[in-house]
Amino acid sequence: MLNQLRHLHLSLLKIFVLSTLYSLMVACSPNLNIIGTIDETLIITKEEIHEMGFEAFERDYLGKEVTIEGLEHLAHGGGFNANKGQCNISYYNPAIRENGRFVNKSPIKVNIYANGTPSYALREFFSKESYIEGELDYDHEVTLPMIVCEKCEWNPDDKQCFYKSPNTTITGKIIQMGVTDERIGMVIRPKGLAY
């Protein structure tokens, strides 16, 4: 019983600390743009993901909502139907310079298939074991601007090319997971993006 209370106390403390830090980050970012909803109570860090390991992360988070922050644009693809804005975007956590070398500790990759990409199309992309059948749809998915399917460059003044922001936060439902080398990857149906 004491262990359960201690665990509950630590969980509540984590939520409070993360909420406070996120609020400070938002308060200190006067030009922060948000599409949809960012839920700071769902923040999980790349370090926490790697500490628990892929199998535990998959067991505990596949089909659940999360918030991942500190992501950078990696790639942009055609997706399913560009006329409906159903393109895909890849993000990753960037490498840092350490002792004259670039190192990517606890690497993660996040893919988004935007604007209601149909589940039947996603099944074609995903291996059968990497998702939960019936869990590919998401009622809270945000509609992203149509520029998601256009090639553009990041401009910090107008922020029109939102998906190329050097610092993106995503809240949404994880619909698929996988691991390549040491990089843990996930596909998220976005509820919100901050950039």
C-alpha cells in the first residue's frame, strides 16, 4: 500500500512539474503557434521511452495519447491523397554536439499521416504486428493546413511552413510502432502541433 501511495505521489509530482515547465515554456515563447490541442500532462521524453525499452513502451503506449516535444523535421512525403492534405511528415530528435562529434542519444522518430489518411491505406504501409487492428482511427485528429502537402521552407517570421519548424511538439494517438537499430519509431494521429 505504501509503494502504491509513493508511486501515485511521484506520478502527481511529475504531472505538476511537467505542467509547470510547459507553462513556462509557453509563457516564454510569445510567438508560439499551436494547431489543435497540446496536452502537457501527456509528455513523455525520449529518455523515458528508451529507459523503459521498446517492448514496454509498445505494451504501455500503443493506442494511447502522448505528447512528444523537441522534434525537428526529417522528411516529407507524398502520402495518400495530396488533394485532401493526406501527406506524411517525419520528425526526429536532432543530434547534439558532444566532444567534437554529433551524437543522438535516445533516438526517436515520429511520423504523421495527416488529415484523416484512411485506415485501409495505412494498413498497406504497416506490418501486421506493429499496430492494433481497429485502433488506426482517431476521433480527435486535428485538420492540418493544406501546406502540409507542399514543399516549403521554414521562415521564423511567418511560420507558414509549420512542419519544418526546428522545434515541434506533437500531441496525439500512437497508432503504430517499430524499432530500427536503436531508433524507436511511432506513427501518431495528431491532436495538436506546436511550432
